[in-house]
Amino acid sequence: MSKQTNICLRYGCSACCNPVKIRSLVIINTKDERLPFVDLSMIYAPKMHPDSVKLKTYKCKFFNEETGLCVDYNGRPNICRNTQCSAFDTDNEDEIAKIIENIKKEEFIKIPIKRG
């Protein structure tokens, strides 16, 4: 995918992948070697919706910190393939820029998960 066609690259956004944030009701088996996720033992609650949204966080072994790209884009797991970003729902560059800006500036309350 070229930099011209990839919205994430064009706008320097890797918010979905760094860290990976998944609804806390979805269970990810980090022991499954087919999945590239490492549990960060952290819940993110968006400051705009702290009581209703809880996101479990993971580090992705496929995420390249330097480029912001997935190093195995074609082999990424289904949970990544099925992630929806509303910036892809429009062709209007002004709308895309605004969506990405809002995603990048979203703030989270970080809640550590204590293991017993």
C-alpha cells in the first residue's frame, strides 16, 4: 500500500495499533502463538466516556515503532482486519483530517490491572 493511498500513513496515525485497544469484554489469548499480542495489564477508559467504555491494551509484536506500519500486514490477525476507522468511510480530505485529528488527541484514563 503506498503512502498516497494509506490514510494512516498520510496522516501519521497509528492510534489503533500503538497500543492495540480492544473492548474489555473481548478475551484475547496472549498464549496463542499465532497472535502477536502482549498483554500490557492496562485498561484505557476514554476521558469522554470513562464509565461506559473500557479498553484492554496490548503491545503488538508486528508494530514497527519507527515506521508506524505493521511488519506483517497481510498476515495480521482477524481482530486487526476487522477494526473499523471512520476515516476510511469518506473521500473528503477535510473530513478525514478532522477524524484523524480527533482520534490522535483522544485522552485516556489509564487503569493498571493488578494480578494476584
